[in-house]
Amino acid sequence: MKYRIGIDLGTTNIKAVLYDEDLKRVSMASAALSVFQERKGYAEQHPDEVLEAFYKVMEEVLRPIAGREKEVQLLSFSSAMHALILMGRDNELLTRSIIWSDNRATDEVEEFRKNKDWLKHYRNTGTPIHPMSPFFKLLWLGKHTDLIGKTGKIMGIKEYILMHLTKEHVMDYSMASATGMLNIHTLTWDEEALSYAGISESLLPRLHDVTDKLPVKNMDFLKKLGFSKDLEIMLGASDGCLSNLGSQALRKGETTVTIGTSGAVRMTVDTPVLDDYGRTFCYYLMKGKWVIGGAVNNGGNVVEWLGRVIHEEKEDIYEDLETSLSKIARGSDGLLFLPYLYGERAPHWDGSLNASFVGLSAFHGREHLLRSVVEGMVFNLREVWEMLTALSGESRSLAASGGFLKSRVWAGILSEVFGRDLEIADDTDASCLGAVLLDCDPYMPKAKSHRETIGCIQKNHEEYEIHYRKYLWYSKKLIALQKEERELFQ
């Protein structure tokens, strides 16, 4: 038997899935990761904690084939985008991993918008103008620290793990296209971006295609886990792009919606497609395939936040999710949640936005809060979806992936708000599957079998149309109000 392992380096956890040669899932393992938010706007992880978790999930996922670990031929990687790590000239860590939800570079973004041709930067790189971008994180570090001058290597968390395994400082085109520093038309580091950030190309990883393979040079890793010395590492791609591949959404109009810690709506296109107003991303998937879409900051993390607020133990919120959502009518009895708890990327690209409950009264209880939070997140994703279809054409199909699928009520809400049937694959680990599909025929039928469909109930969709229009109206008013407040009081 020949095995492959897909590894997904996420924000709140790291996951590994062991597949046999027919792409049947043999085992899955995951481990939680800590996020340090010690100052407002900061969000970091410790690279060595991620590395330790990587070893943990690898040991666990291999248990069903104990004694046959040498039959594993390939490890392929998926990763959350936009992380930034600085290492010194002796490979010492100068920073933690500054992750996508870190908003400290908000002022640098505003300054760039005012003083530079920010649309040209977006058109060159395909990365929206937002504090998530490693480009703006570097601007912040250059302005507020002396670390750039001490830096020997710049990378993300996936590149940190790859360097541990291969001893090489490398990055795939997919991850690079989310840094705000790759020219997506030439697939080379963008000279204008590097010049403005004040860094040289020598600090950045060597670029590779997503299907490139490297040998493992860390003999201790091979020995510890029992792998063959012939084990290969496929660089893989970003989690969002691989989610589309794993969901088999590769043709025009095939759309995916993912809700995990954050959320996103994506389509796959054959050539780069960019928005005239810089509101969508365009990231490399593989030769002849690009993923366009919009990512939102607020997904399952908002549910976890509410769990911390209304429960002593955050796990209780998931135990109550199905029954709580089912108890309350569509529209949450007039309670509306504008879900900008962690700022926002698409569709507004404003890291300074804050969330708000609208219409809250003494009548509303815990279940109303939960349902309105879920509905607000889904309304936000629909707004992104409408922006995307205006750019690239109507959706022929809608496929879902991510942790939110553990709640079929939540999935049903999404189907009714979007007004479309929702396809759900039997394997919700779409990014891990996508990672190993890079080593296979990506259109192989086995990868798209056994799909469940959640049908849209039309009368429920029509009812949601009223609540969605109300959401759009309040959202526009809230964003304008917060902007006015910043101008008056800051």
C-alpha cells in the first residue's frame, strides 16, 4: 500500500489526514494551537509550538499503520495565509508568527492608501490592501522596531516547518501570492513592493511551483517517525486554494463557501481576475488555475467569543448550538448582528471596524444572541458572494467545507440565505484532501463521491431576503458612523 499525508497548518489547530492510494481517508489527527493576543490588534502564534503540534499530529495519524510507516511516500502541505516570521542571520527567531488576524498595521494601510497608487499594488500582487498582508506587517515592523536590519530570513509558518524538514528556505507560488509581494503576472517577487518595504529579495524564500517536491534532510525527523529516507515533501499551497481543489470546484461557476475560524467565498478561474476597486483576492492554485474570492475575519471565532461571554466553558456553546439555533425563528425576532468583531476583510477591507448588536431588547435571550451571530456571519458572506458573482459570473454550484458543517442547522441557514442548494462532501477536510490531490489527477471521480445536498427551502429564502436587506442597510450606516466617529474623536 502507498500512503500520502495531507497536513493543514491552520489558525486554531493543525490537522493531518492519512490517505491510501485510492484517496480513502485512513485516519485523521489534530492538535489545538494557541493564539497570543496580548495587546489590542495583535494576534501571534509561537512557531515552535506549531512545530511541536506538527510532530504530535504526525505521530497520532500514523498509529493505524504502525510498523508500516515506510509505506508513506509523500507529505503535502496546506497552510493558512498571511503569516509573517522574521529570523536572524543565525536562524534565531526575531518574532513570533504574526498571523492573518493581526490588525496592528491599520495606520500603515491608511498611509499607503493616501500616499501611494494602492490600486496598482493590488493589480500587481492580487492581495487586497489590508493589515493582514505580510507586506503591511513588514511596514509596521520597519516603522516601530529595529528588527528589519537584524533579519536574515523572512517567511511564514509553513515555510518555517518546511525549513525544519528540508533545510531549505523555500515558498510555493500560492503562499507567495498572498504576501502582497509577489507579482502574480510574472510569478516573481515584485520589485516595487520590495523597494517600498525596504527589503531585498535575498531575505525572501526561493520560489517554487506548488507541485515541486523536495527530499527530507532532517534525518532525526525520519528516524523519530519511522519514515523511509525516500519520503518526499510536496510544497503544496494555501488552505483557501486547496479547499477549492479538495471540494472539486475547479470549473467556471463552481463556488465554495468555507467557515472555520474565519470564512471565505471562492471561485476558480483560468487566468487572474481582479476587481476594479480592489475588493477581491486573486491567488495562485496551480498551473492554469487561480482562485478569486473574498475572505472574512469573522467566522467560528465569533461563536467561540460568544461562548466565552455566555458560558464558563467555551465548549458548551457547541453543545448548545443545534438546539439553540432551532428554537429561534429566522431573523432572531428582530435582533441583528453586524459581525465585525475582529475588524473585517471582504467586503469592506477595514481592520478598524467593530461589531454591533442592533435591536437588542430585554425580550432577547441567549438563543437569540447565538442565532443572530450565525445569521450575521452568513449575511456577510452572502454580500461577498454577490460581489464575486458580479465580477466572474453566476454560481453554477455551491459547495461547503469547514468546521461549521458539524451543525446542519447552521448549514441550512447558509443555504436559505444564499437561496441555493448546498453540496457537502463526505470529507470536510477539504484542504488536506486538496494537498494530496496536487499529486494526483485533480479531477479524479473518487474525490467527488458521496456528496450530501442540503436543499434550499424557497419560502424560507424569501423570508430571509427581508432580513438580508435590513442587514445591508444597517451595515452601510454602521460603517459610515464608525468612520465619522474616528474622524471626530481620534
